[in-house]
Amino acid sequence: MEIVSPPLYLVWNSDYKHDQPILDEQHRGIVSIINSLHFFIQQGTALDSLGPTIDLLRRFLDFHFKTEGGILLAVESPLSEEYKKLALDSLQEFDLICQHAIRDEQPQEVLLFLKRWWQSHLELHERINPYFRHWTGEYCQV
């Protein structure tokens, strides 16, 4: 008898690459953590028991936003401030969605938010990628 694994929630594909190795690695990490969260939810794990996974994802998102924001600052992108606000808004919305999902026992709310966020983050990259191409490796702390 063949064991069938549940499908991944987000499937990584080469279209997600942005030709900045650190950003591509971080994006793969984000997709991996989202898929891990999906796996545990599909196994019936309650969201309030997934605190370490949620915390890891939140910290990784914050780390990723700081990486991209720092690069945008380093290349003096006019989108730096807008990016910083979008990042903060995303983290605050993630926190709120997680609180509501735990309270209402609706873990799918978190996954739906993350899927929408991932798509909007990829769309945002269409606007910020030209600035990343000018990055020489110098980094500005945020």
C-alpha cells in the first residue's frame, strides 16, 4: 500500500527567484515554514499548540523584511519608506489574524492570510526588484 503525503500548501517554483541569492533563500525559507504550518494543521494540531512554528514564521518574516528594507535603503530606493510601512502592517496583521484564529479555533484563517500575503509579496517584488539589481552587497542596517 502506497502512503500518500498531503500536498504542499505553497509549491516553490523558479518564477519566485529574484536573482539575489540571500532573498531567494529567505523566500524558500518562508515557503518552507508556511508548508510546515500547513502540514501540522492538516494533521489536526490545534493552532494554539503551534506557537513555536507561528513564532518562527513571524520572526523569519521580520528578519526578511529587515533584509529587504536594508537593501532598499542601501540603494537609496524611493520605495524604502513605503516598504517599511508595508512590512510593519504585514506583521501587525499577521499577529491579529493569529489571535483571531486561535480564539475562533480557525487555523485555516492563518493559512489563507499567508497565501494572500505571499502573492502580494511577489507582486511587490515586481516593483522593488529593479532596485535590488543595483545592490553591490553593501548593506544598510534598519
